[in-house]
Amino acid sequence: MLERIIDFSEEPVRLNVRHANLVVRRVDESEICIPLSDIAVVVASHPAISFTHAVLSGLAASGASFVVCDDARLPVGQLLPLQGNYVQAERFAAQTNASAPTAKRLWQAIVQAKIESQAAMLALHQGQDFGLRALAPRVRSGDPDNLEAQAARRYWSAVFGGAAFERNRAADGVNAVLNYGYTVLRAMTARAICAAGLHPSIGLHHHNRYSQFTLADDLMEPFRSIVDRAALAAVGMWGMDVSLDKQSKALIFEHLTARYLLDGERRTLFDVLARLSTSLVAVFEGRGRGLALPTFPEFFECG
């Protein structure tokens, strides 16, 4: 399985399924066939893309997610597999019945890993961590002191080397690159959650009535810095006003499909997210206490 991320943004195409392959027909009537089993995420960006019901059902059956974009080519919707595991009902029940102390303890570990990843990213690219690494051990169960937000304020003021920057989800330039990258990362995380037999809308910390993927929002937090590194590379090439185009998307995909170090082995991010989701199942079912989170900065050594 190649676990490919495919973005259709450059030209109108027609998508169909034939013999367990995604068939991509271009304007000149040429065709490309991609095995459904090789696909992890499809992003439909071009406004003139057409696809059949078989495309959606085929991708869902193979475990892939389908992300739909608006006229500005920014992601606005996502289709995920409904059946991810043969013991799904049992795992939904265990997930729903998880105690509040368990959820708070897990969120503590996630926030610690997120801050450590941010510290590692700054140390790698700015030469210092701006005090973030010292914050991570201070995170308590449930993060009642909101050290996640404190770290974020330091992080975003430093991440682009002192360049004036405000994280704004509605802005263009590097913000649009970040938004797009986070959406693809979210799709990857939700896919791993569903494959593990968990429900992506039952979160540990995030609770948003307008979001169906709150658990994905939780588990992706330590890996946002992967997208940030891609955005930093894009800024290095094209400046803070970088466009969300084929080149900047290619940088995002390059980072999201790279191999990273976990437990002494080089692994894809898909594998890392799958192991994290499986470890969460073990906690919910009483077979484990900790999450399979990477150690930073070692995680980035192969990325």
C-alpha cells in the first residue's frame, strides 16, 4: 500500500472507478488509473471536477478519505469510512464510557507532546526553543493552566524568524498554506481513527457542536509542526505572501508523506497515526495507560 495523497487542482477531471481503480479522465480524454488500495486522501480542489457515486463508495470501502474544497480551493468538507473495524460497536462503547480523569490524563500527554514538537521545530529552524521545552513538564492533567495557549503565543511570535505574523484562519498567504496543510493532516488523522474502530466526533478535549472530527482535532495536535515546517519552507522560497498553489501544496505533501522516527524505526506519518489511534483503543479498553506518541526532537531526524 502506497498511501498516496492526491490533489486535483490544476485542471478539470472526471473521476470514476473501474476494476478497483480510480480512473482519472483528463480534458484531452487521456486516462490515469490509480489502485484504490494505494490512496489515503483525495482532495477535490478544482471547481470543475466531476465524480460518480462509485468513487465515493470505492474510496470509503478502501479506507480512504475524500476532502471537498470551495471556490477558493480551501477544504470545506470531508467524507470518511463509516465502518473501520469489525469490533467497532464495542470500541464506540468503550470510547463513550471513558472517564473524565482518563480523558484529562490523555489530553495532558497530547499537550506535552505538542509543546515539545513546537520546541523541537523552533530549535531546528531558529536555533533556540524560546523556552517552550521548559513548559512541557509543567502541563498538568487536563491542562488547567492552559499552557497550550501560552506556548502557542511564544511559538507563533518566533516561528517565522521574527517576521510580522498573526495566525488568522481567514487570511491569505502563509495562513492559507497552513489551513490547507492542517486540513489534510486532519483527514489523515480521522482516517487512522476510523480504521482503529473509534468515532472521530467523540473527542478527549475538543468539543465543538459544528465539528464532526473532534477526536481528530485532539490527536493531530503534536503533528501540526510538520505542516508548520512545510509552511516555513514555502516562506523561505516565496515569502510570507506565498500562494496556495501546486508548488506550495507539493511541499505540504512532501512533509506529510515523509518518514519520521518512532521507536527507533523510520515510519510514515500514516503508520504513526495508526499506532497512536490503536494505543488510544488500548487505553479505552483497559489494556494500556499511555499513548504511542513520538519523542521530540528525535521524531524529526528522518523527516
